[in-house]
Amino acid sequence: MASSPRPAATAAAHRRGLIQRPPSAQAYLSAAAALLVLAAVAFSRAGHRFPHPPATRRCRPDAEGSWSAGVFLGDSPFSLEPIEHWVISKADGAAWPVANPVVTCAEVEDAGFPSSFVAKPFLFLQGDAIYMFFETKNPITSQGDIAAAVSEDAGVTWQQLGVVLHEEWHLSYPYVFTYKNKVYMMPESSKNGDIRLYRALDFPLKWELEKVLLEKPLVDSVIINFQGSYWLLGTDLSSYGAKRNREISIWYSNSPLSPWIPHKQNLIHNTGKMLSTRNGGRPFIYNGNLYRVDKGQGGGSGHGIQVFKVEILKSNEYKEVEVPFVINKQLKGRNAWNGARSHHLDVQQLPSGKLWIGVMDGDRVPSGDSVHRLTIGYMIYGVVLILVLVTGGLIGTINCSLPLRWSLPHTEKRSGLFNVEQRFFLYHKLSSLISNLNKLGSLICGRINYRTCKGRVYVVVVMLILVVLTCVGTHYIYGGNGAEEPYPIKGKYSQFTLLTMTYDARLWNLKMFVEHYSKCASVRDIVVVWNKGQPPAQGELKSVVPVRIRVEDRNSLNNRFNIDSEIKTKAVMELDDDIMMTCDDLERGFKVWREHPDRIIGYYPRLSEGSPLEYRNERYARQQGGYNMVLTGAAFMDHGLAFKKYWSKEAEVGRQIVDSFFNCEDILLNFLFANASLTSTVEYVKPAWAIDMSKFSGVAISRNTQAHYHVRSKCLAKFSEIYGNLTAKRFFNSRGDGWDV
């Protein structure tokens, strides 16, 4: 029989381009990989759009978290409030008020010691000085050392002293106390299998080993002098049958340096009824009663603090009961420095006897967060890989059958009949599995014809799904812990008041506004200036910070800048209720304001120029290379300075113009600042993204842009006649932090 000419004809058709070959597997995989890599790179860069200036370096969290320490004050150990509650101001670093955390790993690094977190702080009071000793973890060696800081202003600001105790093993829990006018430290050294006592040679910087108290790997141990005896309480991980974190052991002695005698009831709480029995700080005496601080549920990871009143402490008996203990903390989730967990508290009475001071550690992310994110991210990458292979099989670019030779037995000589039979049985099962997979592959291989319109739609949809999954996986791996952290100035944090002006027709905007911005880290409270209509009930607004509704007598834009003595912070963020932006955008603007507290820091630059003056938008300002105004509908300012200027005698005519046009209150404030200064009075911060919700509601006064700009140009002409010109043009990208591009 003559051979068929069809293969030759087909080859000729291929050469003439009449028949399209499906893309090769290598070409398909290369194209898919290139697309997904581009998506991952673009998404990861989008998540790091704005650089962090060196002065705002943040902690580098590891698998254990990003712990830091905060200060609390109160009339008693049971009425502690965070330091920002006390509205303590500190001009150095523009902190009005000073806010927690007061000690972070970034400060330790600034002192020259690598650190990934600071945790388990203890206080030591000496005269007017307060020393804080804490664990700092070296990210290079993954080992804990003991560092120290000192405060001369009752815990408001802290000077880092660096690492004061280092050993070849991990150190933690630096319990510091005095005995016979000498200062001792008993850090945890369980990795070395013992508990050691160090004595200060040159307090607080130099220590030497005094003695080994016990040859036991105790963790979180404390010594307390109570009722004429010294008591050592700790968790002994070497005890027979011990369950980690669930028992505590007690020893007693007539001095910290004498031999220690075990308690008759060791191990204490060996019933397993409690979630944790592990010291979480220094025991304290209040009103003659002894209280023990416990790590609370979660043990080593720590989710809270529990306090127990010790009712019986004898050599043969121990009894304690839990007492109510609540510390007010921000409910902002990961945006709060201690939003996820705390596991340590040290509280002591200040020498004045009027206040108690406490120091607590905290972390914004739960235990194992980084491992969790990596696991999810790589699982999503695995799904992407499977989808790429399946799609390649569906369009016929990848062979859907496995070679049967993979299941053939090797012919080399084997000893033992049982091994041979077992191997042939396994080969038979593998051959059956490969056959079934090949049957499945034959059903799906080439099922989609990518040359048809329908097939191309399928491929495009799958590629979009792959891109989305790649971005999600990249976000989990490289997107950080999801926290929008504040930016410190000289190691100090602060807070601001968010103020918005609205009325009844925009209530739906206000609800979203309050719920979103109340979770931003540096927002202390929210003031709603209610201009018209029936104000909402307090329960209608979901907020994790206090919300105060200030009802005005008349509907005027001047109400935005009314002097308000109830505002507790120096900084006010004036923000229209129809503008939605990220918390990180607010934090960056707040950081710039703290560097320039005499200026208006805004997110919407405008340019006024020409003769007569014309009001120009941001696009025009960029074309001209600079701006000389910012909209105060999204701007930081010193409310004491700004509101006083606005309600001064010289601004009276300007306020009348604002009322007549029902517009231009922000332009007036820009003129008032410019009139009082020869230098720049405005700074611009570029938001990562911002949504103007007024475009959806249709109730904004600026919805007709052309008419709105015409009115504002009139305002410019009138204000320039009264107050002179604005300051010289401020150029974009001139500040050096990369946030005004």
C-alpha cells in the first residue's frame, strides 16, 4: 500500500502558516512565569510606595513578634491608665501628649545594639530616676540580652543605656531588687539550666555573678520579702510530670543569698485547671495584701495579664484567688502597639506616694503571625502553580500523560523473596495509579481550543485569576503584618484629634468615616462639628475612640475653626467626612506636622497665581512645579495657633466673606498663616490613595467644579486686597523625605 501524503501536506501547510501549532510547553510556562513575576513585583512595589526616612526606622519583627514597652500611671495598681491619658506634653520631639510605646527596639538600635524587640520590662526606682531593665533580642544571634534605659521625668521620656548584661546563653526576665543596700538582678537563664543572681558593680551598667541560686531551669522567677521570709516563685521546667506553663514552684529562705528550701506543696496548681500559672511580672503589696502577676491565658505567648491575691503563703501551704484587673488599652487591633497581646507588668509606687507607675510590654500581632502569613502565601503560590499546569493541559501545551516506564521495576538483583514480592506489589499499584491519571489527563487534555473566541476568553479569565492569586500570595509573604504603625519623632510617639464638620444629609458618610479613622493608631478622639439638622445618637457611630458631637447654633463654614477648650491634643487633623484615605497616610502627615508644628500640613496642594489671582488645581500646580496653599479639608494644624488666628480681630472681614460665599474658609486660613510669616507656611504630603465620597453622594459644595473654582478665585481677589499675597511657591519634592513628590 502506498504511503499517505498527508504528513507531507500537513508539514507544507504548517510552513505556509495555514495551520497554527499550539505553543510549546516551554514557551507557555515561560510566558506564564513572566506574567506572574511581573504581577508579584508590581504588587510588592505598590505596597512600599513611600520610603521610610531614617529617623522613622521601625522594629524588625521576627517569628516572636515586635514587642515594645509602654508606661501606665494611676492612683493605685488597679486604676492604671496609659501615659497618653494623662495628657503630658514634651516639647522635645513635638509630643503633645506623649503616647505609648515609650521604649521600642528602634531606640535600642539607635543606641548601637541590634534589636528585633524589647519585652519583659522591670522598673527600679532610685531617687528621682526610674530605670527600666528589659530583654532585647539580637536579630543576628537570635539571643536575648538585658538592656536598660533611664527616665528623669517620671517615665515620660527614656534615655537608652544599651546592653548591660550579656552571656553566652539566652537571658530574659531581668528581675531587679535591693538587699542590704546592694542592687541585685536575677534574670532568667533556663537555657543554661540554672537560676543565677548578679550583683551591680557599677549600677546600672556593670554586673558580676554573685552565686547560682538553684541548679534548675527556672523561668520567670521572682523573689519577694513577705512576712519575715524571702520567697522565690518560678516555673520549673525540669520537674517530673511538669506541664509547661501550668505549674509554679516555690522555695523559701531567710535571705536571697541563703540556701533555698522547696515548698511542701510543689508543684503548685498541678491540677491543670488553669490555662497558665507563670509569673508575668513583679509581685506587689497593696493595702497590706500580696498580689502575684500572672501571664494570663496563652502562657508563653501571652494574651493578657491576670492578678491573683495571695491569701496564704506558708512553708507548707499556698493559696491564691484571682481578683479583677483591667487596664485600659486601645481597641485598634494591629494598629495599636499592644493590640494583640501583653504578657508582663511591673507596677511600683512612686516616691511621692501619690501615684503608681506601671510598665507593660505589648505586641501588635498574635503569636506565630509571620509563620502563618508565610504558610498561607506559599500555599497560594502552590495553587497558582497547579492552575498553570492544569490550564496548560487544557489548551494542549503540556503533555497530560505520564510515562508508564516510571512504574517499571528495576532489574537489579534483590535478596529476599518478601522484598521482591513487596516491590512488585508497589510497582503494580503505581502502574495502576499512573494509568488512572493518564485516563483523567486524556479527558482534559486539549479540551479548550485557544484559537476560538470562547477559548481565548477562558484563557484570559484564568490568567486574571492567576494574577489575582499571585498578588494575594505576594501580599501575605511580603506585605508585612497589616499594621499601619505611627512614625516616631526622636523615639517619641504622640496623638492627635480628628475633627470633621458635617450635617444630617451626610450621615452615611459620617458613619463610615468614624468607623474607619477611629482605628488609626495616633487618633486620640474624634470631634464632629454638627452644622445642621438632627445630630445622630451616640450609639449610631461605631468607634473605638471617644466621639464628641459639637452641635452648632447656625450653619456656617466658620464653625470648622471654632476655639474648643475640650480638645486635649495640640494637633488637630481637619478632615472632611467625604474623604477616605489610609491610616498610614494620616500617620505620615502627622509625622511631618510634628517636624513643622507651626505650619499647615495638607494632602491637597493648590496654586494661586496670575493677575488677577486665579485658583488652580493640583494638576496645574504640578505643571508649574509648586504650590502655595493646601486645602484644610484634609490638613494638620496646631489648633491653638490656627483657631486663634482665624477668630482674631483682623480675620473678622474674612469670616464675613466666607459666610457670604459659603465657601473659602480654608483659603482664609492660608492667608492668615502667610500674613504672619515670611517663610513657608504649608507642607504637602502625597496620599497613597484617597477617595472623594462626595462624588457618590452629590451633596458637596464643590460638585460643580467650574462654579466652585470661580467663587474661590473671587475669594482670592478679596483676601489678597485685605491680607496681601500668599507666601512664595513651595516646590514639590523639596522636603527630602520622599512624601511630597
